[in-house]
Amino acid sequence: MKYEEEYQLKKQKLWRPLTVGLTAMMLAAPVYAQEIQTPAMGADTSVTQTAPSQHQEENKLAPYIGKTITKQIIEGNVAVPEAEIAAALKTKPGMQFTEAGLSEDLSAIYDLGWFYDLRPEFKTVPEGVQVIYHVMENPVYQKTDVEGNTVLNKQRVASFFDLEQGKIANLKDINKCVQKLEEEYRSNGYILARVTDVHMEKDGTLKVAVNEGVVEGFKVKGNVKTKDYVVTREMKLKKGEPFNAKAARRSMQRVYNLGYFEDVNIKLNPGREPNGVEVEISVVEMNTGTFGIGAGYSNADGFVGMVSIGDKNFRGIGDKINLRWEFGGEDNKNYDFSYTRPWLDDKETSATINLYDITNEYADYNIDGDEIARYDKKRRGQEITFSRRTHNEFVSNYITIKNRDDIYKGEADGYEGDSNQYYENKFFEKNDKGEIINKSDKYESWMPETAAERRKENFGVTRSITFGRVYDSRDNIYDPHEGKRIGYSVEWAGGMGGDFDFTKWTADWRYYFRAGGESVWALNLGAGYASGDMPLSQRFTMGGSDTLRGYEDDQFRGNSMLKATLEYRFPIVKKVQGVLFTDNGYAWDKRHEDEFDMGLLKNSYGVGLRINSPLGPVKLDYGYGEDGGKFHFSFGGQF
């Protein structure tokens, strides 16, 4: 059998339904009326196969051509009424005998479906010619027996052959049953499955042989760096199991979502066994490594340098590694290292370790968007995450263990404000003598008296463990056009020697809907709540390019949050996408606000661009909030 077309899905079209291209022979139901045999006849005795050659046929028919048909006789029928057979004949007594008329009559009788064979006989009489039709009825149907099936059990396959027991089998009914069975296979993705043989035994057993089209193996082409097993382990198709088009489509999505390839194609090659296939996966590798260097000089720090290296397909085995190292200055030896092993075992258990010691400058804002502090903070710690897919390939569970120390390093160089004001209690006024007056009802619940004590509450060691669950059915994780991603997590801190004791619950929902062509509606909803003693750095934040455009980064902080983003994404030119969006959200601080006061929700709207650059995805947005517009520029993919 030849497979004339192939599965092909380029990354730009990854979200389109998989096109199954096979020969018409494979997809069309076979004409089983000419394949049914009976033990009495041995070999196939259909009209087509038992008919003599055209030359012999013409010689045998020559004496009768042109004569008048005087009588038509039916012999051999037992269960089928003679009247039913006679009614099917196209020629009638009194008409001239012709070769075409005979052929038409034979087909008409055969098409009734009651006979596995028939033979015409001719008898010359003075008035013309008599035509005798010898018919051989099909056996009486008793039961169905199936072989070759693995996807559907025997009872399920037999249920499609709902023939009347104790009645002679009708070939037309059997053909309809075969078509229904093959349609059942196709509708479930088993497009290679076909009934290869149907015949009846003497005892009335209908024998049905099914070939489901087994995957005999895999072949990877085009990979230079990537090991074959890195590709084949992503296959939802399995060697020795029936080929499934839906699994093939999902397999291509999984391979492309690795992020190692610009293009992924699947082709079916003929296998060694009938209807068996070899799955050929063709890939076009992309550059997965990154390297960057930088240098600078300042009077305060002197010479400083930076080196960044990474590879998301390290050594071609699918591991991911990243290292960023900054050096120079008095206290500028920053590093951030991460390593991911995506397959620890055959159950898709992954592990990620992250080590970091980074000092960065941070700016904080009040709820009006005014900068009220700028300071240096050291973030030092270790994190390790384990993840494993469940029996549902779209669902993963993960656990993260974190040890993190946030250290206040003082005001940023050149900052002219007073960072202490950020930590001062806002729920009072002072008179000319510096005495506190007009305390609000939130005064006592704010923070300790001194800035040093207040900093102590916001900086320190966090030791926590996080449990999470993610459902991800997106067709393309880099540019989704359909599917959804739903994530839930809970983080517990406390009892492990850290400075803080809190519980943090987070939920995130992302949905993607086709909007015609390559345009997409994307919806992101989020909610979070935390209780206990939680540092500033661990609180929920809203504002900036990833949450609430049109506002300052992390402008709103709190122990609870809600967010909602709706985007309409549309192509402009190759590798450039336009975005129309609206953002809504807020983070409530229970110390001085009523939790989930919906009147505090902020909203914005705007436009943006998404550029797939050689340096990675670039996001450029202009958001308009309640205080005006603001540009946002960032690297990284969209939600």
C-alpha cells in the first residue's frame, strides 16, 4: 500500500487541524460484495472473478444475440422470492437478447445482495431464447466473529454487524456494517484501520478481519544536534500500537513546543507488514544557545562586567541551562544559575534547580503611581522544583522547595528622596510640634514605629514549600491559538527556620479562541489570597507590562488580588503581531483597605506589538490608565 501524502504541520500553522492525506483506496469502504466467500465454493466466486474473458464470452453469447427473449427462469433460490429477483431484471420477455442487457441483469441480481454467485444459462427455442439464472444464496447468518482488533473489543466490533440472526445474510447490509465500523475507527483518529476480509463459515459465522494500521517504528530526519530519543519520547504514538491521527497531531505539537525546531513534519512510510507504517519525523533545528557579554565603568563601582550563557537544548539531550554572572565593584558579584532535566524517568518527571545571589535596584510606588522609594536589594537563595505528568497528559503536578533571603542594602546611588517615608505610617498627621494627631482606625494595624523595625518585617529569610497543579492543552505554548492553561498553587512558609510564616493561594486561568484566520482572542483571569506574616517581596503585585498596563511596575501590593486581561491578537507581517487589550485588576492590602472592595479595581486599555526577534520575543505596549498613558517594553513571551 502506498501513502501518497504526509502529515505536515509547519510552526506557523501549528494550530490548524491535522490534515490526513491517504489514498482513496484507504479511505473509501471496499466493495465487500465481491470479497465474501463460502466454504462450498472455496476460492472467490464473485461474478467478476468467475466470468470468462471477453473473447470467450462473446463467442458463447454470439448464437443468442438478437434473438427474442421468450422466458426468464430463476433457479436455486430458496429463501428469496422469485418475484423479487424477477422484478430486478431490466430486460423482459419479448425484448431482444443483448450482451449489454445480460450484463445489466446479472448486476441487478447481484446488487440485491442475497447471492454470493450466479450463472446464466441459455436455451434456444423456436421462438427465440430462454434465459435461466442459477443463483446461489448466501448462508444463513448466526453470529459474528472478529480478529485483529485491539482498539475496540470484540463485542463492540460485532455490535456494528447488526444482522438478523436466522436469516440469510445480505451483502448490502454487510457493506453498510463495514462502513459504519470503519467510520467509528476514523472518527476516533484511527484512519488506517480497515476491514481486510469478510467471509462466512458453513455454520453461519460471519468472519471479520480488521487491520488497525500498526506503527512499526520511528525515524527522525534533519536533527544534527538533537538526539533521536529527545524527539521520539515526545510521541503520543507508540510502537506496536495502532496509528492515530489525533495522537500524531498532539505529538507534533509536543515536539514543536520543545522550542528546539523551526519546523516539524510527520510523514508515513510503508511498513513491512500490510497496512503497517513507519512514522518519519522531519525537523529543522534552530539555534538554542545564547551568549552575551557586557561591560561598564562608574566612579562608584569602577569596572563591572557581565557574562550570560544558556542553552535550552544542552548537549542535544533536551536539558536546559542558564548562567548569568556579573562581576566588579565592591558588592557586585551577582550570579543566577538554573538547570532543568525534563525527563528523569519514563513518567515525564522533571527537575529544576535554581541558585542565585543578585543585587538589583528597585523602585516602589504608592497607589497614586508616585515613586516613594528607590533602594538596592540583594536576593539570595536556592530553589528546586520537581514536576510530573499525571495519567492525563495535559495535567502536571509540581512541588517547589525555596530558601530565599531578601536583604535591604540601602538607598540607591543618586536617589534624592527619603526611602524611609515608604515605611512610615500614613494613618496619622503631625502638628507643628511633631506630635501625632488625627490617628485613623488603621493606625494601630499598620507597622512598628521605627523604619528599621518596619524594614525587618519586609526583608528576611523565606523558607517555603509550594504545591501546584497545571492543566495545559494549548496547541502552541509560544503562540497559542486554541486550548487553555489552568494553574493552581499553594505556598506554605513557616516552621522551617525562616523569618516569615504565611500561606499563599494562587489561581490562574488562560483561554484561547480562534477569531478567524490567524487572529486570536486570549483571556487571562487570576486570583490570589495570602494570610499570615508575609514580606513585601512575596506579596501580590499589580501594575506593569505583565499585569496592569498603563500603571507603574508593581504599583499595587497586597495580600489579595484579582486580575482580568482580554487581548485580541492579529498578524501584521511575518513575525510581527498586533494586540488590542484591556486590563483590569488590583492588589488589596488588608492593613489599610477593605479586602476585595471592587470599587478599587483599576482598569486600562491599549495597543501593542509582539515581535519574534533573534534575541527572543519582544513585547511593546502602550496602556492608558486612569492617570494617563504609559509605554511598556519587555522581553519574553505573552501569556
